[in-house]
Amino acid sequence: DLFSMAECCLIADTVQFFKDNEIPFCARNAVMDILEVIRDTHISGDFHRVVSKNLPKYVEPAPHLKEVLQNLKTANKSLIFVS
């Protein structure tokens, strides 16, 4: 699951930050805190609000996406978008 990969990268980056800066930490607590923050940020809608206010910073253009979506719409396909 790709979302788990993003979680793993965030955990790894956080642990590396603590180690690089010689900050003592409890690995279990760090992981639990990171997962809680991810969950709370998504549930509250904060993540989506921040991203939607500055799309060019967070979303890379996909030149052919509009055409693909239009073709699917024309073919009466139903879509679901997941972030």
C-alpha cells in the first residue's frame, strides 16, 4: 500500500533527524506520535486545506490528465479520487 510507504518514509526521516541532531528519543513513542499526527491531520481536513491553498507547491502537473479524464467522462465512466 502506497500510503504505508509514505508513513515509513516519514518515520525514517524523523528517526534520522533525531539521530543526526543527537536528540534522545523512544522509537515506539516516535512511531505512535507520527501515526497519530498523520491520522489527526487527515481526519481534521487540515492536510487537504493546506494543499488546496497552494496546489503548485504540492502537485506536479500531468499534461495529459485532463484529456484522460475527459475521455473517461465522455465514456460515462464513474471515477473515485483518493488522496
